[in-house]
Amino acid sequence: MNRLLLVVAIAVLGLAMASCSKEKPANMEADILTFMIAEDGHLMEVASSDNVINYYLSQYHGLDNLTAVVTLSENATITPDPASVHDFSQPVTFTVLSQDRQWNRTYTVNVINTALVHNGDFENWQGTGSGNNFYETPVGWTSANSGVRIIHGMGVPSLEFPTVKTDMAYSGNYAVSLNTRQGGQTSLVPRLIAGSIFLGTMSNVTLQTLANPLLLTKFGIPYTETSSRPDSLIGYLRYTPGPTYTDRDGNVIPGATDSCSFYAILFEGTEPLDGTNSSSSERIIAIAKYNYETPISSTSYTRIALPFVYHKEMPQNVTLQYSIIASSSAKGDLFQGAAGSQLLLDKVEIKLKQSEK
Amino acid sequence: MMRKTIVLFVATLLTANVLRAQDADTAVSPLQHGFALGIGTGASAPIPIPNRISEMSWTPRLCVLVGYDLRYQFGPKTGLKTGLQVKYVGMSAEAKVYQMFTQAIVDESEVSGYFTGYNETVLHATYLSLPLQFSFSPNSNWRFDAGLFAALKIQGHFSGAVKNGYIRITDPTGEKVEVGYEPFDFSEFIAPFNYGIEITATRSFGSRWAAWFDLSWALNSTFKEAFRGLEYKMYNIYGLFGVDYRL
């Protein structure tokens, strides 16, 4: 009898444990994890949310005969071969196929010789995604729209992207429209989502950073005009604040009016800055920041010219980066602002001045 | 599935009534009844265990059965067995999973996608179970019962956490979101009905006492069809042993 019990008991456990020794299944992921132009040598991490890779060359190089080095998800394959010579004077599309051959991702790579400011007139746009996850981004720029795509995946599919293309341009055909959207009611989905556009990248997301977007935005692209220094930031802005200003808990603050932010930073070091230190880091050399002295019209574009204020001398022989950042709610990163605020931005440029040596 | 379960349930009840009726008509009672008390353990597991689960540790939980048995003997060797049992079953498990579809509800936000990392779960439930088995007794000491059971959930709890990993939102090419520790509670998704196969081996000791081993293997998932938290169906598989006291 005892033996019988034992045998049956072992049979039950054996069933449950039986197939633990199976082979690891084929990988389903199809990501480009890092990207580098071999002739440039600057390794760039690619966030999982990116379908567009903006690679800013750290020194001037012809674009028509470059090769790339990528790292991919384990056992994924890529076509065409990045190591063969490509003409990057136009965007180049790569497709990554997962090991299990069931999933693929398409990446558009823009290799950009840093010009101040590439696509600052927001005429060139690229679309990614499909259905209600489709959105467009101006070439060379980054928005936080990919974060909204995550929110779509969390059961708020109707949330509109905050950063969109508009034909209400100051010049040319298009401008960028930044819109503060009403978000969600839960701790993972921010109550207020401001529209933003910047030069830099998005970082990989954690559930914590989704609720703290200050850590998600990585500001900075190479600054290569080492014989000159930024003198002023110029842009054309149109701004309409939303009707009701709320704090981070959603409480209405009577009398408060939303305002936009528009600024540029020049800083040293190879690491990017993020939303927590983009105006306070000791690495910052100069800032040009809109300070609300010039009122911005809501019905026509207002030219804003902002001088770079230098905190220290331009250092020599160090890696320099810069970024331009704009948002439809100046305190949107703290979830304060007014849903419905809209900033239209066009024709952004940085005027240079020869360095006095 | 549910309709089938109900039919089985009703059929079993009817059978029990027929047995009672026959009891009244028979001079030498072929009807026997008694109480059963047992303990044991088991698991709710996907069968076979998918290869997306690479490591698994399972912690047994003490399962308890209290039941009333009713038996009708056709002859010296064959018979029918039914009854009513209150069964408390459960387990804890921790698994290392690789790109397994899952769903977590974090502060009312539903996050679904492919998770790689660790998963811990605690499951326990109490069922009111009704077996219907054919009996075969090769000799006066041993009896083997085999048949089906239908069970009604009285109480159920299923909770756990995904931790130390990442989830690809919606599909494996979606945004990668790192997960530190995100608890979940899917108690509401435990199916109200459970049915399956039940086999029992019984050894008699005298005219009143017997010892038994009982294995029940559910044929429907522990969870409702609507449950999307796991890609796989989980089946209750529990083994118990105990004693019978014949009245």
C-alpha cells in the first residue's frame, strides 16, 4: 500500500516537472540594439521604442559610401547587410527578422551631418507604426510619442499623439504642432501629457519612468562647430494655452495660465542630459531660454530670438553636445499644465559667432 | 464546456436519487455509505509544461478533503460510487519564463505582452466536488474506482507577481518595459466549475475502516476562458490519501 502511494505521488510530480528540460524556444525579438557608422565610430544605443534611428555624425563625412555596424536581438538577422556600403544621403531602411521568423521590425536610418539646425524648418517627416499607433516625426528630431504608444498598449487606445505635423506653417509647407493631452487616471498613465520635440533620443522605458518621464528623454547630439560658438536661438512660435490649468493631482488652479517652453543647451561630455538636469547640470556651458518677456501670439507666428547665456568658457578639446527642446506645457514634465495647450513651432535655427580666441 | 459540466452534474445527482430509491426496495442493502477524510498535495499546471518555462520551483500546499461517500454494489466485484466532497487544494510556484504572453493589471492599467523574467504565483481554492465512479473489487481487500468528478468553486484565490524582467508591450516587437516587481491578483478569473477524471484505490481494513489514494485530474482549465493572463490552460492535478469510515 505504501509503495502504491509513493508511486502515484511520484507520477503526479513527474507530470508536473516532466518537460522542464526542453530546449529554449526560438527568440521572438527583432531589435537593433546598437547602431554605429563604422567610419564615424560613435556607438549609439537604440531604444526599443525607436523605429527611426537618427545618427548624427560626430565629424563631417560624405554620406554616399558609409557602412554600419549593428548589434541585434539574439539570433535575429538583418537585411540588407549593414556592413556593405550604403548611400546614406537618403534614409536607408533595414528589416530585422526574429530567430523564429515570425516577427520583424523595420528601421529607417537617417545619417545626418550636423548642421545648425538640421530640418529646423520641419519640412521633412517620417511615419512609423500603423493604425492608431501611426505617428510622424520630423527627420532628425525626437518626440515622446513612443511613450504614448505604450499607453495605447495599456488600454487607453484613444489617446491622441501629442506631437503632430501641421500645415499651419510660418514658412514652407509644415510646422510641428505640440499639444498637451488629457492622459489617464491611473498612476501608470500620466494625467497630463505635454507635446514635446527635442534633439536627442528616448531611453528604454521602465514602469517607473513611464510615470516619471523626466528620465525618458535623453537630450544631446554632437556639436561639431568647434570654431564657432552658439550666439542665439531663433524660432517662430504660436501659442494657445489650454482653458483649465491643473496641478499634478488634477486639481484646478484658478487664474493660472499655461505657458510653453523653448530652449537650447550647449554642454560638455559624451553622456546625454535628461529632464532632471537639462537646465541644472554642471556640464552645461550655455543656455538660451525663452523667459516669457516677449508675448507669443495665438493667431500668428511670433519671432523669438534668445541669446545664449554662457555659464563658463567654451572648453577646448572636449566632446560637446547641444540640444533644442520645446514643449506645449512648460511644467508638463511635472504633469502641470492645461490640456488643450498648443504650441506651433517653425523655422528653428541657431546663429553662430566666431569664437574669440 | 460549462453546459456539459452542468449536464454531468445533474446526471450524477439523478443517479444518486435512483440509488436511494433502489436502496428502499432492496432487502439486503447493496447501498453503503460513509465518511472520508484525506490530505494530499498537487498542482495546477499547464500540461505539457511549455518550453517557455525554463525553470520551475513548486512549493506544495497541504490539501484537505472531507467527504461523504455513497456506494451501490451491483455484485461482489462491481459497483457505482458517488458522494459529496469539500476539497481544499492549492500550491505555490515560481517559474523563470522566456517571452511568455502575460497580462498584468497595475493600478487599473492593463499591461499585456510578452514577458521574460520571473513569475511567482499562489493558488488555492475550495471546491464542492461530486464524483461518479465505477468500482471494481478484485478481492475483498482492494477496490479500484474510476470515473469523473464535477466540482463547484466555493472560494478561490490566485495572486502573484512578475518580477526581475521585462515585458514587450502587445507583441514581441513592442516597446520593452522593464519590470522590477509588479503584483497581480487574478482571483476573479478562477472558473466556477471544474470537472475531470478521478481514480481511487482503496484498501479495506475490517468492515468499517479503509485507506485510500485518490487522484483527480481536471479536464477543463482552472481559469475562465476570458482569462488572458496566461497563454496556457492550467489544469488542477491533485493527489490525496486518507481514510474512509463506513457507516
